[in-house]
Amino acid sequence: MTTGEPGQPRTDRSPWNWLLVLPVVLPLLTFLFNADEPRLFGFPLFYWLQIAFIAVGVTCTTIVYRMTK
């Protein structure tokens, strides 16, 4: 694939790719979810925060895809 000019290879070195580090590092920060309170619909913090991490990952991936497309 080319970027527009013949002879130049496509590069995937976009600064937007750094946003993909967030969903990898965020769940590794255990102090964020090392608690029982607050509860959301009866679920402890750990469980609903894991769902929030999934939403952050999907959002970051979507943003990077659209910005680097």
C-alpha cells in the first residue's frame, strides 16, 4: 500500500496509536479497584469497574481506528 505518492510505503506510526496503551495499563493499576465500595446496582466496585475498562478499551480502539483510517 502507498500513502498517495508512488514508491513510498505506508507507515503505521501515528501518534494516535499511543492511545491504545490506556486500555492495557489502566486495568493493571490495582489501587483503582482494590475496594468493595461503592456499589452499583448491588455489584462491588471490582465487577462494574471491569465492565468500565471494557468500555474504555472499545472507545480507545474506535478512536484510533477512525483517526488512522
